[in-house]
Amino acid sequence: GQGGVGDSIWNRTTLAEEPAFDEAGGHQPESGEYHHHRNPVALRLQLNDNINADGTEKQGNWTHSPILGWAFDGFPIYGPYGYADANNPKSSIKRIQSSYQSRNIRQRRTLPDGTQLSPEQYGPDVSEDYPVGWYVEDHEFITGSGDLDQHNGRFCKTTQYPNGTYAYFITIDVDG
């Protein structure tokens, strides 16, 4: 109860667990390799992925994002821009959108699927110390509301994979 990490009810996000990120949006914990949990702005700038030097999004004439990394399952991770039609590399470029949305909650007494919790399972109320986004369960997957599946991926054709592949995408909002 009360939001313990890994208690199978309230699982803290990297916002809560790993707040020490460098100016490039990454970090290297003592026990591992340098990596990102957030939008890797410096890497995207270096790879010319529709981003300005100040970290803001370029306007107009977007290009398909490059591969920014690889997931443990072997599939590529692209930046936030892809083809509007996942199977048509001649279609326009758009900012790819996740189908996850922040829940409109003030109290953590239900799970995203509507499951009612008992008082000993409640998480802390939404507050300055525990804002929405502090827990994975603060978000809900709404099928079809974005471009991606529940893993933030989709099957698509790209320059690197003209016959198609499953790929993950980093997602950003309008403000980058």
C-alpha cells in the first residue's frame, strides 16, 4: 500500500525512481551503462531528428526519425516522427502519438482498468510530492487514440526496413 515500488499495485516511474538525469536526458547509474528514459534531446540533435539546438521542435518539413537505439528484443527504437501511413513511405510525416493518456485523478483508489482497490491498497493522493505521472498506473491505454500499441510500437515500413518491421517510437507532446 501507499505506493511502494514493485508492490504490484503502484509502480513508480523513472520520474520517481531516477530523478538524476544530465542535460542530455540520460544518466549512468553505478550498476550499469549510460542510457535514457526520456526524450534524448542531445542524441536527436546530433542525428538531425527535427530538433533545434535549444531543444525545441523544428517546424515544417519534418523527416522520418532515425533509429536512436535498440530494444532488448532486437527491434529498433525510432525518434518521434514517422510516416502518417505506417505502410506507405511516401505518405506525409507526422509526430507519432502514444495511445497512453494521463488519467484524470486526484486520488489513487482505482487502477486504470477500473478495478476498485481496498483502503490498504490505495496509493497516495495526487499532490505536489506525488503528481500525476509518478506511477505507471497514473496512465491508461486507450485503444486507437494514438498511433501505437500498448508497447509504444507498431509494424511499419521505413528506409532501413522497406519490407517492414515492428518498431518502437519515442513520443513527445506538442511542446517537445
